[in-house]
Amino acid sequence: MSLEINRDVFITCAITGSGGTQDKSPHVPRSPKEIADRAIDAARAGAAIVHCHVRDPDTGIPSRSPGLYRELTEYIRTSHVDCVLNLTAGMGGDLVLGGVETPLPLKEADTDMAGASDRLAHVVECRPEICSLDCGTMNFAEADYVMTNTPAMLRAMGKMITDLGVKPEIEAFDTGHLWFARQLVSEGILHSPALVQLCMGVPWGAPNDLNTFMAMVNNVPAGWTWSAFSLGRHEMPYVAAAVLAGGNVRVGLEDNLFLDKGVLATNAQLVEKAVEIIKNLGARIMTPGEVRDFIGLTKRSPR
């Protein structure tokens, strides 16, 4: 496949994520108001889409609370800054085994396994324009943790998201996840053209070398819309790589805490740096309104 640069690029900013980063940088927001404010800052800096998780306001620990999501959503929707709201639906599939010799019983304190309806309760209530759909199970990170998304669970969640009128963003951590996404579209559970996020360099999914990246790109069906990101110091090189390969980009503190070696970043600073790279490649930055028209989204008003 020959490279064909994308001349009209949208930026997604992943504001906080669900990793244990709350004590690694003072810029990682905790409360719904802080997360909303940082999302608004990112939108002002050039992000068309803001991808949001919520955290316990006191501890910073990632949360699935619909109440926190409702509060976050209202803050963003009542602001005077336009952005496309993308809420995660990736939590609730955390399986932690008891150990290599005694996998059962599970480590209940760390396991968070919820049904499809519970995993999407905040999406039903908040009706974001986009929500994520992690399209496969994988050995995420270390030890005995498994990110669990079975075919039956994904079919159920995919149908619920589609029926709500929310656009699923397929999170693809490896080529098999794209394979299953194509299957969901062929079954009519997801609609084509689909929206895809290529997640590179996440242990132990697709490594972030360019050969693997292009294999991922080449497995995205023609006509689908895709973005890509990688982690840590690879975040900004992947801004350039994604644009050059014909896609869109994601940056943010979910994926990388640093602006430069030893220099902690804010979300807005990461977006500003991505904007500079994209413009230097000769491309332009799409607005939230342009993204809605391009993907087929409907802006929702505050309640």
C-alpha cells in the first residue's frame, strides 16, 4: 500500500484514561469539573474530539460511576467551547486471576467484571456522540490481569450502542480486533463506514513498529475512518505517522505524561504540539462541526 497523506485531520485528546497515573503528574485531572476543564482546554488548543474517563474525585482511582459521567457531560455541554464528546465504555471487563498455580479464586479486590448493561449505563444516560468499544480480549500489561471482551459481550454492547444512536469507536489493539470488527459490521451490529482507533504499543497488543502499524492500517476496510496513537515518547512520532498513512491522530495524558524528557505536559500542550506537527506536514485541522459532518454525528444539547 502506498502512503497517501491525509490533508484534513482531526485530533482526539484522551484526557485522563483509566491507568494508575493520578499520582504521577499534577496535571492528571480527577474530579468531573477538572476533567471537563482540561477537555475544554484541549478543544481550545485544537482537539475536535475529547475522549473521557472519570475518576473518584478524592482518590483519583478510575471509576464507572454514571453520576460522575453525568456531571462531566453537563460541564462540557454547557461550556461555550464546542467539542465532540467521546466517553469510554472500556471498563467493567477487568479480570485478575489468583496466580499461576491457583488462578481461582479470582483476586476480587482487583477484578471488575460487569454485564453489558452495567458497562453501558453511563452511555445510556449521557448519550455521548461517540463511545469506545474495545474489540477484543488481551493480556493487558502484566501479571495475572486480562482485559476481557468476549465475542458475545461485544455483540451485545455493539448492538446496544448502535441502537442508542451513539457512534462506536472501535479500539483495535491488534489485527484480530479489526477482523472481529469487520465481522460485527457484516452481521449488521455495527454500521459501515465504521470509526476505528488503532492502539499501538500497548502491552501486549500490536507493537509500535512501523511494519506492524502499516499492517494495522492495511486491515482497516476502505471507507472507514481511522485514527492512531502510541504511548510515551512514541506519541508524537505517531502523530506524523498517522497523518502520512492517511489517518487522524490522538494525543493526551491517557497515553503520555510528558511534553519533553523530564517535562510534564498538560493535555492542551500535547494538542498544541500535535497541531504544529500536522500543519508542518501541510495538512489542516478539522473543527468539531466538520468532524460531525464527516462521521455523521448529531450534536446533543445539555438537559
